[in-house]
Amino acid sequence: MDVLRDANRRAAEGGDINHFELGPPTTGAPAPVLEAARQALVRETLGYTDACGLPALRQAIALHYREDYGVALDPARIVATTGSSAGFILAFLAAFDPGDRIALAAPAYPAYRNILLALDLVPVELPVGRETHFQPTAELLRAQGSRIEGLILASPANPTGAMLAPEDLAKLARYCDAQGIRLVSDEIYHGIAYGKKAATAAASPSAVIVNSFSKYYSMTGWRIGWMVVPPDMLRAVECLGQSLYISPPTLSQHAALAAFSCRAELDANVVRYAQNRALLIEELPKAGFRDFAPADGAFYLYLDIAHLTNDSEEFCRRMLKEIGIAATPGTDFDQSRGRGTMRLCFAGATDEIAEAARRLKSWKR
């Protein structure tokens, strides 16, 4: 967000800025979603809903799991949330007690760590790399020695785009279940993958699934997401939701009902992401960026820049100042090794991606 502020300031001063720093889709909500919102404004009262969300939306999400993953879920286990951010807060509050140790990959989405610390939970970072395909493993969990109460898993992951194969996800979920480790599976980038489809942990009896309409469904600002909640946590999640925000945004819930019918339009976005990814993978090595995480899914490239700098924050500041490219320094994602990495988001227009590649190749570092 600091990079975004600086980039916006430079743009306001007349700078030509390429935005690679944040991770929202650059497309708006699909047309049927907008129409559903217009109809709801006319036909619905738009008062509070149940804390867990509209029954019709919960049923639609359960149907999505049956049709897309072959997993049968009771709609009563589906909880609509105010974006995935609220889902993480509800999951952490309901599943853990103050002082519990929660494992997560490093690098990882920084809000996991920040929310855990705000709730008096203890983040336990698991350094991951190519040897583990940038994903946590049971071996890394066992190596911690001290008790681990939870594991946050993201596949595809932010910032690396790394995905677990279905058999590896199932193996890790079984391990967590056997060890009494509560698995919180962040699946908000599902639908955005290049090659193999992402697998869900929803079949695990004890896992909590967090997802959102923000990424694949292009509804970022609507602030609507969902959870799949194990039965033993359901009442706690419901009561917490009632107390923290009463119910998710009602208009967004009605609009989200239409999102599942927009597959053709949404998949066209993924085709563009794939084109952008391919362009960067081809062009970045020509600019001296030869080592990056696999980007199996999501819309990020996580670059190793240790051969260029030992201060990724200063490197990103220079890049913004000298060639107008805003990127996120790796210190956001990995506090111990992030000074030698940075993240590029390739969710934008392909011509902007091509222009950024051209600037990077001509940059005299």
C-alpha cells in the first residue's frame, strides 16, 4: 500500500506509471452480476440477512462444490462473509486461543501474519522454496518441535502462485487432521490456474475453507466471500459474525448469486492472465530476472533479485522513480529473506505488461 501511495502521487504529478504492486483484477464484475445488483436495488428491502448469509447464496456455493470439485457439502456449513478478510478473522477467532502457534509458509500473504498478531496468536513461519515447490509440508511441520495448533495453506499461493498437487494437498490435510492441527485453506485464487486445476481441501472433515468473489469472479470491491466451516466451529463462527458485522453486505450477496453463471466471461479473463504470464516469462530473463517461483496459478510472479540488490524496498523505489514501474518488495511477504525478492502482479492489460517488459529490458541498473 505504501508503494501504491507513492505510485499514485507520481501519477498525479504527471508520471506514466505501470501498476504491478497490488493484486486486484483490472476487470469489473460481469454484466449479469451488475444486472442482479440493479434488480435487487429495485425489488429487495436490502436489510440485514442471517449472519451466515442468504440461504440461496449458501445453496449456490454448495452446488458449486458439487459441480466443480465433486464434493457434497451441506449448505448449512457455508458461511457468507464480508470478503475473505472477514473469513480469516472469523476462522482464527473460532479455531484458536490466544498464544496458539499457527504455521504458515514464508513467503506468504502478509495479512495472515498481521491478523494473527492482532489476535494474540503466534505466527510460525515455514521457510519454503523450490525444494518444496514453495508450499508447506508435513516434514516442515514436524521439524518445528513445539506444538502447532494450526496451518494456513494457500494453493494457488500469493505471492508465488505455487499450487499443491491434489494428492499432496490430501496428504497434508490428512496429516493435519491426525495431528489435531486445524487447517485453514485459502482458496481465493481458485479458477485462476495454468494447466492443472486447483484442488480443494473441502473434503477434509476438520479443515476451514476461505474463498472470495474478489479474484476469479472480479468482484473485489463488493466485499463478499465465503467459508466452508466444520460442524464443530459453525455456531462460534455464526455468533462471531453476528457480533462483528451482523451480516455480509446484502446487495453484494444478491449480486454474487449471478456470478456462478458467468463462466465464459470469467474464463476469458484467465486467458488474458495466461497471455500476460507467458509474455513475462519470456521477456523477464532478457531483463536479467531469470529466477522466479512457478506461478502455477493466481496472477503473480515472485522474482529472486538477490543478484541485483540486498534491499528490495530501495530497489522498488528506484524502479518506480526511474522507469515508472510499481512493484511490491519481498519484505512484505518474507521478513527474513524478502530483501532479495519482489512481486509483480500481471492482472493488467497485456499492452501494459508488454510496455513494462520493454522498460525493464532498457533499465540501466
